[in-house]
Amino acid sequence: MAIQVKLRQLLEQKGISQRELARLTGLRASTINHLCSDNVDRVYLETLELICKTLNVRIEELIEID
């Protein structure tokens, strides 16, 4: 089972940069950059929750399970 984080696409749709999301969430820019890459191997649920709240999206919009 593969899990894909669709953060890069969400940021493009909302017109928000990775740097701006880092500022809004208080997360490190490197964390946001990693989550926008195609090589996400792990992520904390608290991080996903914070991103969802900040972007006003549901978790289903942020991750995809194949």
C-alpha cells in the first residue's frame, strides 16, 4: 500500500509557497520541502493535522492511499 502526500499540488492550487506555509505553520522549511517531494517515507500525524488546519483542507485532500 502506497501513501502519497499531495502537498505540492495543494499549494499550487491555493497559490501558497512552501516558504509561506512554513511561516504560517511554524514548521521548518526543510520539512515542508520534504513533504512536497516525491520521496516522502514518513510523516507525523500532528504535522499533517497542522497543515490541514492551516490550509483548511481535509486529510483526504492532502494524502492519497493506493
